[in-house]
Amino acid sequence: MKKNLAQIILIFFAIILIIYFFFYFNFDQSKKNQIKKEQSKNIESLEENNNLIQGIEYVSKDASGNIYKIIAENGKNVLNDGNLIYLGDVVANIKLNDFKEIEISSDFAEYNNLNNYTKFYDKVILKFQNNKITCGKIILDFDQGFAYLSDNIIFKNLETAMFLDKITIDLKNQTTSMGMFKNSDKIRIISNNASN
């Protein structure tokens, strides 16, 4: 009887030891796997942040004397196109040679530092003299000589407010066309003057 009891106790301790080692080594292995995963995430994060640039500023001047300056809190180079940079918290200033100044700000932009082609998007605001335009997107193409604004445009100045879909500005001829995407839709204009 004592022999059977001793055998049961030994088997019981053996089972406890096996369970203990099983959980200890499995827990240890899962802990090592977790550490490896965290290290992998940190390496990926470092690789992503390695491409992040803080405090960006580009300035260019065209043959007519117009100055284009773009400033961003941060940016990231596009790996397969060395000239393209994704920018965050962006402010651009265009100083025309007739001393007029245009300011554009947005949450994000794509900027080509070779030709200054810039696409501003998300919470875009354009200020020019007493005019303010908010929209979803502005494309500046200096090579083609145009600016294109779209996506929920609200144009405001001291006298009026306009709601429209698109504005195209010919930068060379300094002409502007405004409209809606659908011909059946109309531009909505609200006058701020009580006499109108």
C-alpha cells in the first residue's frame, strides 16, 4: 500500500513537473516571439521614419520673376521617384511679379521638386487679397500654366459667397473659369450686401 501511495505521489509530481516545464517553455517561447515581433515592428517603424523629413522649405523663381515658396512641417520622399515628396501641414506662398501674393494651406500635398507641380488636398484654403477659397483639392501645374480647384469649393469675399464644383485658372493669361461638374447644376451665389 505504501508502495502504491509512493508511486501515485511520484506520478503526481512527474505530471506537475511536466506541466510546469511545458507551460514555462511555451510561455518563454511566446515571450521570445512577442519580443521578436516588437523588434520587427520597431525596425519597420525606424525604416519608415528614416525616410521622414522635418521642416521642409523649397523656394523657386520663374523667368517672369514670380516666386513660389512651399513650407511643410514634415515630408516623406517617394522611394521610386526621387523628385516627388509627400508633405504634411503645408503652407505655400506665390508672390507674383505685380506684387500680389497668394497663400495656400492644406493638411497634405504632393510636391515635385523638379517642376514645382503641387497637389494640395484635405482642408485646403487659398487666400488672395480679400478673397478666401476653401476646397478639397488644388492642383498647381506651372509647366502647363494652370491651377485647378475642386471638391466642395466655397469662395468668399467681402461682397459675396459662391458655392461651386470647379475653378480653373490660367496662370499665363490670368483668366478664370468657374463651373459645376453637371451642366444641370448651377453655381449658388449669396450676396452680403443688403441692397442686392
